Amino acid sequence: MKTNDFLKGRGAQYNPASKYLKQEYVTEHIEGLDEPILSNTKTEFLAEHPKTIINQINSPDLGLGYSLNPYQGCEHGCIYCYARNSHQYWGYSAGLDFERKIIVKENAPEVLVQQLESKNWQVMPMMLAGNTDCYQPIEAKKKLTRRILEILLKYRHPVSIITKNALILRDLDLLCELDKYDLVHVNISITTLNEQLRQKLEPRTASASKRLDVVKQLSDAGIPVNVMVAPIIPGLNDYEIPEIIKQSAAAGACSAAYTIVRLNGAIGPIFEDWIRQAFPDKADKVLNQIADCHGGHLNDSRFGTRMRGEGNFAEAIANLFRISKQKYMADRYKKPYNYSHFCTPKGKQLGLF
């Protein structure tokens, strides 16, 4: 279902059907209703108590490691987010449901301790969060991410964080302690410096100026910060690559990386509906250029090409990024993790004997 009234403060503009549901409520004859079903309703938070909280990453595009997501669904509402598809596994839509029905994994810290205590645990970087933002608005109240960082510090376990929210500065004390042992990397995602574009593309995220301030404050504290210029959306924000890297470097970032947008699964029609409403004059150009980067399709699941794309537009983006990084971030590097500090509390106690 689509609407002519653009829902401000939301990314998706409708709720597509979930492929995992056999039955669902639909609006067949909206003219017969006193009020439309689709409206910008409040966000709903749903408690969940999983038995496991850590996922092992085996993707050749990402390398080895773990991901931990204390929240499922994300109120930030980024229209392009690949995590939208995973919301369907919970029985919800990848559209507005993803932004308005947030699953809170209340026992995430306790389950993390149980898994770290496993005798077969292998130390690799823990990504917070590889699916949805661990510093989305509800974190200010729930503080699950902070509790997780406290545990990782206690166990001296390496962690990588990716976020678009300035709330991460609340935990600067913990990040500094982790950095003393070379246990933390922070990734700040900066997609655009254009505030009008940001408000539609990523409606409930921090502004670019706030994110650059986060880069500066973290970098000034000595914490390694990588800026993710991601995703690059051809025809929409690709021209901003040099300026984003320039301003990120000035703020103290030690490295930068990028990905090209890919619209897998339900994200394709959600994104197309959004751009035809948000930027109707650019819609065809943007969709055609995205497809050009992925073999003529909006979606691309092929390892090795899905993150960077292929073809003329993808090559031009790669060259622009490479030149910009060489110009503004030459000779900068991200210090490696130190895995030697890991120790469980039980192990520390045994060491006393």
C-alpha cells in the first residue's frame, strides 16, 4: 500500500508483505474506512529473551569475527538498510514495521557472559552491531550496549562498534578503558553532508555535523575511528565522497571505507517507492545507476562484488574514493587489536594459584 502523504520522520513509506507470513491484514478498500490503516504511529518496543546472542561471521567480504545485536529493528529508519530483510524472520514487515516495532533483547548481557565463559570460546573481534544500530534511541533508556561494553572490558575482549548516533559519547569512559588494552575500533557511518537528504534518507539519525563531532571527540581521546562512507548511492550521494573524507580526516579519523548500495529482497521495492516519492525527478537516474553497478539488477548477493559493485559507475566510484583517501588520509593507519589480554574471571582466579 502506498500513500500520497510522505511520512516525515520515517524512511519506508509503506509496509510490504512478509514472505514468511501465510496470512496478514490488508487494506482492500481504503475508501470504505473512516481512517486509513497506514499512519505514522508511535514506535512499539517488544521484549525478547534469546538463548544465544552472538553470531559468528563467515562472510568472505567481512572476514572472521562475531556480531552481537541487542536490538532487532531500528528506529533510525535508514531506507537502504540491509537489516530490513531480517525483520521478516520475526513475523514483521521490512517496511514501516522495521522502524516502529523494535525488539529489545533484554537478557543480552547475561547471555553474552554465558557464551564468553564457554571453554571452546575463540577470541575474535565482536561487532556491535552488525545488523542494527546498537546506539539507536532506545539505548538511552535500556543501556544494553553500555552493559555489554562493561562485560567486554571485564573479559578484555576486542570489540568493533558501528553507529550513526552521537549517543556513543555517553560511553566514552568505557571506550577509553578498552583502548588502553588496544581492544576497540569505532566506525562512524557518514552517508551524506546534505542535511535535507539526510532527513529523508536516514530520518532519525544524528546529523552529519554531530557525527563529525563524534569522530573528533573519539579521535582526540586516542580511540581509532574509521569513517564508513556508506552506502554510496550512485546519482544521489556519490559526488560527496571527497568532501566527506576531507572533513572526516580534519576531525581526526584514521581510516575510511565505503560500500555501494545493494537493494536485496524486500528492500528493492521499498527503496523504489521511497525515491519516487522523495526525489521523483531523480528516481529513474538513481535506480538505473544502481542497477548498472550490479549487473543490471537492483539486488546483488554475490560474494566479492556485492559490496563494491562492478561496471563503469562502480569503477568511477572506486577511483574517486581511492584518490580522495590518498589526498586526505595518506600515511594514516588503524592500530591492530591485542588479543593477548583476554581472560575470563574464572581464569583470573585460577591464576592466583
